[in-house]
Amino acid sequence: MEKIKAYGICLYKYNDKDSIEVLLCKSAKSTQRWGFLKGVANLNEEPKDTAMREFEEESSIKIDMKYLENLFMQQNELKNIGIYLVNYNNIPDINKFFDNEFLYESNLSSENTEVKFFDIGNLPLIKKKQNRLVQEILNHLRNF
């Protein structure tokens, strides 16, 4: 049986030299755990296309392929997850989607109850299937 493949985006921003934030979502299925905006690839869909489509479906934010940076992967028993980095500051007019650190409610999909930025030093509980992935991405951002 072939594993499910899911791809998404980690939108990150450097606020100053000591502050890095990442955008996370809390799905409607989860009461406590957060993760990256992502979703399952359609048949024959390329990973980058899946990541951009899913991110737009879940946030209303269209990301051009030229902004996709590193791809990080986590192999799980049933689902492999790939997350591309995207720098918030590279996206034109991105501020219009946010009220401070929160994605405007009008841009939320029904799949998520909340989407917001978190400082990487103060993250909420992360979904178990993304734990290693989140740590790998945070280590990269800290050393970038």
C-alpha cells in the first residue's frame, strides 16, 4: 500500500534579530495541537503544486512558486509530509490577510479553527505527525 503524501508551507518571518515567527493552524479536528497548513496531493500532482494549492485553500493566500524555498520531509507510518519554507517578507501585500499575528477569520477555511503566527521560542503543542519536521525547520531558521 502506497503512503499518503501531503505537502504544505511554513510561512516564516524575522521580526528582529532575536525573533522568528512561523504560521501554524489548529484544525477543526484537533482541540489542542497545531501544525503547518498542508494537505494531501491529488493524483499526479507535483509536490510544489500541492503545497501552493493547499496553502491557498486554507488561508486564501496565493503563493507564487518562485517564493518556495527549502523542502523538509518527515516520513511517517501512513503519511509522508513535506513542507516548503516561504519568507513572509517576500510576498507582496501579505499584511492584508492578517490582524496582528492572526489570519483574518474571513480567510479561514472550514478545515481550521485558527491560523496564527507563533514565536519559535514559544510554540503550542504540535501535531505528533509533524513534531520532528517542526524541529528540523526551526533549527534551520535559527541557523539561517
